[in-house]
Amino acid sequence: KDDEEESRFFFNFIFSAEGRKILQCLATFGFSYSLTTDMAAKLTAQEKLCNCTANAIKST
């Protein structure tokens, strides 16, 4: 039953507005991070991920 509740919470979160924002942050990060070998660009992508995720969480 606990696993069922956790699964339900996870899916409810993922399909919520906040969850979609965080998924968008992760997708953008993955795309930006994987396309470059430049360390400065990778660090910038990580910083953008942190800022994007923080903004998504603050909006909840």
C-alpha cells in the first residue's frame, strides 16, 4: 500500500504544473549539457538547471 501511495504521489507531481516545469528544466539541462565538451558551458548549464528548478519550486 505504501508503494502505491508513493507511485500515486510521484505521478500526481509529474503531471502537475510544477512537475512539468521541473521536467522541462531537466530536459533543457540534459540537451545543453550533452551538446558541449566545453567545461564552462557545462557549468553554465548546471547553474541554469539550479536556477530553473529553484524558480519552479518557488512557484508552488
